[in-house]
Amino acid sequence: MAHAVLAVVAIFVVAVAATLVVNARLARVETLGPAASSADLRIKEAQIEEEAHGVRWRLKADQALIFEDEGRTHLKRVHVNVFERERSWTIVGDEGDLYQASKNVEVRRNVVVTSSDGLRLETTVLRWQGEERRLWTDAPVRMAREGTVVDGSALDVRMGDEATTIRGRVRATFVKGPAGR
């Protein structure tokens, strides 16, 4: 009986060892580097410049990945300058997309807009619709200028109408200037 128990234990140990060896050889290996991109074209230090409706804009990105089938260019470290006759804006963000057919742009993650007249806007995503001349986000937004801070849950700017709407629960803080302004 002792030999039978010893034989069963030995068979069990060999089976467990064989299972561990087979599983170790079949285990998936994850790469630590960046995932390979299926982009059709990869451009380092990309720059695009256009003018329409009296507005000139220049878009720069550390990297642009062009997906021809989607009609989309994915951008990394986005920097956009917009110039009108009387004002200019700078928009920065960590990433974004440019849609070739419509020229619509979406900038995401750590988006900051500054204007030549002192306005600063912060959000996580900002979209430009060229046809409608509309700048908008449905993400929380903060606008600040000269002691005034306005927080809201969405923003809609219609350039043609020169109308800006902040939606949701809006909170505005006004700080009185040193001269009683």
C-alpha cells in the first residue's frame, strides 16, 4: 500500500510540474514599449496653416499620425495659434484630432486657451467646428480674466454671432480691483 501511495504522489508531482512548464512556455509576453501604430503616415514636428473667413490659424504638433481611411490625423502635443484682425488666441493640449474633410479640430487633455486680451480658458476637451465657426466643449470649463473666474459644466462659443454661453451649474467669482473698479 505504501508503494501505491508513493506512486500516486510521484505521478501527481510530475503532472503538476509538467503543467507548470507547459503554461510557462505558453504565457503571453507584454511589450513595455509603445504599441505599434496602424497609421498610414507618421510625421514628426507637423505644422498646418490655413486662412478662411478672415481668420488665419496655425497648428503645430510634436507628432502627427495620419489615418487616410478615417480621414483623421491624430496629433500629439498640440499648439494652435488663431489670428483675427483685432485678437489672437493660443490653444495648447496634450493630444487631439484633425478631421481632413471638415477641418474640424478636437484638442484633449490639459487644454488651455489664452487670448491676447487676457482671457484664459481651461478644460479637458475643446472642439472647433469650422463650418459653423463654433468652439465648444461639454466638459467642465473655467474662464478667468482680470480677477473674474467663471466655472461651468459646458461652453459654446459662436464666432459669427460673437456669443459665448457657459452651461450647467455656473459659478462666478469677482474680485474688486485695487482702485475700486
